[in-house]
Amino acid sequence: MEITRLGIMGGTFNPIHLGHLMIAEEARQTFHLDRVLFIPSYITPNKNIDGATAEQRLAMTRLATADNPYFAVSDLEIRRKGRSYTIDTLRFLKKFYGPSYILYFISGTDTIQDLPQWYKPEEILSLCQFVGATRPDGTQSIGQVVEHFGELGKHILKLTVPTMQISSTELRHRIRSGLSVRYMMPKVVIEYIEKHGVYQCTAKNSRQPLKNI
């Protein structure tokens, strides 16, 4: 039986930024993933989603990943509506793809420490390899989290990623304040935000011509 390694990148992507894409690409290479599937959530249990509709977040995610042939986007959680619990998505994917697929759930640097508080974390670990991104300086050790789950802890995999201090919260603040987000997000996502006025973007100062020197 041929095995397919499928990465799962979940999140609100509000908005998606280069940090998300970097972690996904690093996981793809490190764990030899055949594909990484981005799944924007509809409603998350632990945070409010403001500023962009589910359809806008889905559109931005599709734009951001379109140039990578190893990336794909699913509207699974948005079509399902309701709260987006990771366990529900993993159950569905495991049943849909079958035993020939190994699922790798990719979590960001701010996520791994909270895993014990997730809904049904033990079952999550039984359904997938849980990739926990950590910073090169080692300040986000996952040792305690691994120990907490005992034998299931072997399903938690460490992924060291370059430090990139970008957050969706900070990006929304910068956009609303008229500050530049260039080099923090894919250009196509910035253009979408400006065109559709997402996060109350007025696009001021975004297209000022460079002065002659």
C-alpha cells in the first residue's frame, strides 16, 4: 500500500501571512509531505474572528497559496459551519482518505503549549502526527507537552522554524492604522485587502509614487 503524507494547516488566517506559509513549507520539506492542505476555520472555540468574513479569509488563503504546487486549500470547515474543532476535521479526513494517508497536523509557534487544553487532545494525537513549530533559540520547548501525554507524546514532532515575528492581530492593526504590511504578506493578499476594503483598509499611502532622488 502506497503511503501519502498529508499536512494539515488549520487556522483562522485572518489574514494569512508569510509566517503561516513559511511554517507550512518548512514542515513539507522536513517531514517529506506530499501535500499541505490549508483549512480556514469558520468559528474557532477560543478566539473571536473580526474584520473579515469566512469567505474573504478563504479567498485570501487561496490567493496566498496558489503559486505553490504542493499547497491546496479546503473549505471543509466553512461549509460545515458551526465551531471548528480540530478533532472533527481530523475524524472526517481520516475517514475520507483512509489508512493509506498519514495526517500531519501543523501547529504554529503559539499553539503547541496549549494542546493539553484542546478539545479531546488524546484522540487528536491518535489520529495524526502533531507538528509543533518551535523557535531556533529553544525558548518554546515542547518537552513538557510531550511528557504530559505519555505514550501518545511520540506523535508530537518538533519543527524548528526561523524566527518571524508576524501575527495576524498585528497585521490587522497595521492595516487599520494605514501602516505598510509589505514583505509581511503575499502581494496578492495585500491587493485583495485593498480592493475589498477588508479590515477597513483605505489603501492610503499604499500606492504613493517613489520620489526622485
